[in-house]
Amino acid sequence: MRLGLFMMPMHPAQRDPVHTLQEDREAIILADRLGFYDAFVGEHLTDRCENVTNSLIFLATLISDTKTIKLGTGTSNLSHSHPTLVAAHAAMFDHLAKGRFIFGISPGALASDAEALGLGLAMEERNKLFAESIDVILAIWEREAPYDIDFPGNRFKVTTAQTLLPELGRGYMYKPYQKPRPEIVGTVVAPHSKGVIAMGERDFHPMSANFLLPHWLPSHWANYAAGKSNAGRKADPADWRVARTIFVAGRGRQRRDARAAARPARPVRNGGQRGPPDTRPARAGGRVRRARLCRDGLGGSAARTTLDGADGDRSHAAHQPRHRPQAPLMGKDIHIQWLSDPGEHDYPAAESYLSLLYDTTRVTRLIKQLKQAPISKFKAKDVFRASGLSLLGISNSHVEKDRKKILRGEKLSPLLLVRDEKNGKLLIADGYHRMCSVYSFDEDALIPCKIV
């Protein structure tokens, strides 16, 4: 099987999105490094906990920081926008990503989003908008200008006939980079969903949602296979995604506590052996797969597996990442060590930065004051907020280098800070990357600083 990632993503409502959005980016960057096949990200307009409002915009920030992982909308809510906009934006994204794009689609299930957009709260209207929208999107990608899309009973009419200027290229829309179109994936929650039959007929690929109880999974496969059969094709298990929620614990006591919380009161029988429910084989499409999952409802993401091969009586090994990921280290599990004073090379670095902001006389005075200043300690999150800078993650080579130093127990150099009282902010004259690396482990960690 291939491993993938699906994220709402979900965070406590009180957390600042400037932090959570960067954490979500880093999760996908790490998944790419570990060899994950794809990553899907959801979108909601009116939810503090699930605060990605446009999955295409969010995923666009990851194109240059990832190498092989496919980036999927999870999903584009088609009832929220005119299909012309969705078709044009998705096709452009496909070009930016050079084909590393999966077009995940749905009507959009959050009622508060529908209310904010002036839609009815019942799903019937959104489902109808969804069906009409996907027909128009596919027609835009299939046809040439002026398009002249006018389906019976479809409210969306698309044409550029009156303004088409072939000699200037006006009136034309993007075709996707992938031919004839990107892979289209739809999420499925309900047991025996009839929508899965339609997916099979149209060559869309289903993702059985992590909310679905395992014993209903075969109903999805049966309906998908029926839809494929209706279209004269054979269903391929490699096109089926199954999402399951996985809780990742830290080391030591936290992991033991998580296991204890997930353990059932009584073991259940499993093929003549006794064991917890998380070791029971999941039967899908005539195939048996075994996964050991810590069951926990707190996870904000779900692992997704795609089953390869079609033989029901053969065993297929999972494709493993080239590098086995280490158990995550929590900030409280490590001790960040510091030098008693900044290194001599830190002052020239600070001088170089400050010379971009101030004249030579003032810079010379500030460096002299920094050398004479005592060491003070401030929390990483307070330094970050006062500076107003963006938080860098493991995608930055300097931050990753400092993170490795922390893991090896090497001592870091204190930060050099300057209060810009005129503009009401803090200047990190030297140590920006060290601050980001410390923050990635523990935002409450105390950082030694010299400040003037």
C-alpha cells in the first residue's frame, strides 16, 4: 500500500493561525521527506478549529518546499464558487505543481459556511450545486473557446463568444497540465453510498472517510466496483483510498498513557487469538489488511492508504519510506543548552544586519552596548511575537541545522536583540534561525538574550 496524509486540519480554537498554518505546512514537508505519496488538506470558511479557508492557496505555499508528494484539495467545496473560477484556478495550480496535483471535490458540508454564503442550510441545494458545477468544470477542460456550455437544468452557462479575440488570446481558459485532467477524488462517509457508484461510472476515485466504521468499508468497494462495471471497466483497488485516524504519542510516559487510554476493557477474539481491536484485520475489496492503530479521537489528521494489486488471495508488502521516522520528541522531553555568552562571530553578523537599518555611527554604538549588556531570558513565543517575523520551519536549512544541534545536545549561542522603540517592535540582530528552531520544540522555552 501507499501512505498518504489527510488533514482537516484541526487545532484548538484559541490558537493563533499564524502558528498553526506554519505547523500544518511543516507536517506536509516532513511527509514529503518520509516518502508519503500524497497529502490532502481541507477548507472551511467559518471554523476557528479548521482554519484553512482555501486549500489551493495553502497548498500553493508548499509546491517549492516539496519534491515528490502530490498535493490534493481535501476538498474544493464546489457549492462555494462559480465553476469557471474553480476550473481556472485548479488548472493553473496543476501547472504550478507540474502535475503534482489531485483535485479533491465535495459539495461542502459545513452549515455555517452555507449560511455565510447565503445558501440554504439543507444539503439538497449544495448537492445540486455540486453536481452542476463538476459538469461545467469538466466541460471547460474538455472544450475549446468559446465553450458554449449550456446544459439542460444547469444554472451555470459559460461562453466567451461575444468577446473572443483569437489573435490576442482573449477568451481562452487554462487546460490542466495533466492530460486529459488531474485525478479527481471524492470523500465518502455514508455506508452503501450511491455516490460511489457515480464515481466509478465517471472515473472519479473514492476516499472512504476516517469517520466511517470499518465494517462498512466493503459497501464502498462494492458500489465503486458496480459503477466501474456500469462504465464497462474493471475497478482497480489502487484507486481506492481508505482514511483512518492515527494518534501519534511522544516518548516515555506520554506513550504509555496513550496506549492505556486506547486499550479496551476486554480483549476480543481475532482469528482464534486474543488482542485489542486495533489489531483486527480490515477486509476491503476481498483483500485483508492489518494495521496497528492507536485509537484516539483527538487527532487532527488521518493516515490514508491506497491498496495496490487485485488478487484477493495474495499478500502485498507495504511500500516503506526510505528513512524510518523517529518517534517525535516533545519540547518537555529535551533540554536545550546554551553558551554563557554569544560567540565572537555573532557580533559581526548582528552588525551586518543592523547596517541595513541604521547609519554606521549608530550601528557601532549598538554593537558596543550589546557586548556590554547582561544576559536576560525571554520565552520563545514572546520573542517571536514582539519581532513580528514569520516563523521558519524545517524547510529552512539553517533552522534544521540548529534543530540537529539541539538534538545532539550542542550548546546554542544567545540571541542579540535591539528594541526599536520608534516603530514598536523587536529587532533580532542575530539568532533568528535559533529562535525558530527552539520554538519548534517548545514555544515556552526560555531563550538567553542580550537586549539593548
